[in-house]
Amino acid sequence: MEDQNVRGGETVQTNNDTGDPNRRKRIIVWICSLVAVVVIIGLVVGFVIPRLADMAWTSNTMIAVYIAVGVAAAAVGAWLILRRTVRTRLRMQRIMKLDPDINDWLIIFNWTPKILYAPTIVASLLAALLVFLSESGWWLFGSIPPVAIGGMWLAVFFLNFLIEEYNISVKVLLIILISIGFFLLWLHLLNWVTGFLRLFKHLALSINAAGYLLVGVIGLFTILISWLRGLFYYIAITPNDMNVQEGPTESGEQISREDYNSRIDTSDFLERLMGFGKIVITFKGKNREPISVLVWGIRKKAQMLERVRAKFAIDQVQSAPFRQQPPNAR
């Protein structure tokens, strides 16, 4: 009896410990909200109220302020109303971590193929910085010609285009490199190498800093949209089943582990060098198309998927409490 009471006390303590983080989060949220309210009130008292008489309430600036305040209020109201009903990928990860019956699980979502242009996005932002420094004549950057920056950016973009557009395996990559080597050797035998390389001078590309920055911002915005979509459209794989989530609420489909198979596709060598690969879900029903998911960190994801598929989860059995019979009972 004493042993059972101790175990019961441990269970209660564990449940209380599990609830402590949620209580701390609520306290932090309320404190941050209170600080934000105090800051807003201070700004209103310090800057808005003294200038009320000089403000043109129907000016374009004030109309823009009204629109911004309305959008912010609508966003806050939508969050307060839907925060209990929205089921995101991050929330599902927390649920999986707290589930005592599931030790191995995997949650994936499909990145847009445009994320393979990440080197071009980084090159665009660096090119914008270099062009800005070159135009300002700061230190050694003033001697860098814009044409050289444009040529390097074009080379990175061309390589990214090959990676995103074509499935290049190791064999195809070796064939391409050997072919280029033989082609340059043939040009060398004819003394045409210098003339061939001079042709690339006509590909001089010069873009101002704003152009490079615009390309980088558009690329980042595309990747951000893909990540936001992945919050609501994702696949949660557990040892017993697979949940295909489709939307911000509980809309989804649960598929038993016997009804689907998984496959790792890293045939694109250049794509794999960037850390990307595909997890392909095929179904036993022939009338359903396979699901191909482009994931980042394919090495870790493949190991996690192998562990999940190799196990079968069984719920922990809660033993009934032992009751000692009275001495007279037989």
C-alpha cells in the first residue's frame, strides 16, 4: 500500500510538472501584453495628445494610420478567436513530444522548389551590398566593377537553374564534366580557347543595388509563403499511422501503416549536396497518386523515418490499484 501511494504521488507530481510550463507561458504572455499596453499608452500620452490640435484627421497620412490600426486590430481579434481552433505543425510537434506512448515520430512538409534558389537569393543580397559599397567608393570596394559582380551573380543563378530544372545524378554530372574537359581540350588543339572565352564578355550584366535587393526580397518572400503554408499542410508520421493534415483546423486523413509505403529519393546529386531530398509516400490503393515531399535536412529526416517505420507503438497499460482484502474475507 505504501509503495502504491508513493507511485500515485509521483504520478500527480509529474502531471503538475507538465502543467508548469503552460502556466509560465501564460504568465509571460500576460506580462508582455501589459508592457505593450503601457508602452502604447505612454506613446499616446507623450506624442499624440499634445498634437491633437495640429492633426489633420482626414489627411492621407491619417487614413493610412487608420488602415494600419484596423488591420492590426483585425489580426489580433482573429488570433484571439481562432487560437483555440487552429492546429499548426508547431502545435502538433508539441503534442508529439508530450505523448508518453510515442517515442519516435516525424513531421514533414513540402518546401517549394524555389527554395533551391537559396544560393541565388544570398548572392543577390551580397551583390546588392557590394554594388552599394562600390557606388559609395568605400575602401577597396570602390574598385570592383559592377560588371564583375553581375557576372558572378549570373553564374550562380545559372547553376541554380540547372539544379532546380533538371534531375542531375552523379553519373550525369561526371559525363557533363568529362564532356566539358574534352571540349576545352579540342579547343586548345585548335588554339581557340582564348577566342571562345572572349565570347562571354558579351554577357556582361550590370544591375543596380535596388535590382539585386528586389530579387533577394522576392525570393525570401516566396520561401516565407512556403513555410507558412507548411504550418497547415503537413504530414505527421508515427509508428502506427500517418496523418495527412489539410488546413488550419483538424481537417485531415489518418492512414494506417499497412496502407502506405515510404521511399527516400536523393537521386538528384546537386540537390542532395544542398541538403535537400524527397520523401515519397506511395499507397497500396492503385487509384491514389503518390505524395512527394521536398524536405530540407534529408539525412536526418531519413534516419528518423527509418526508426519510425521500424517500430510499432503500444499504449502503456495503467495497472489497477491493488486492494488489500480484509482478514475475514475468504
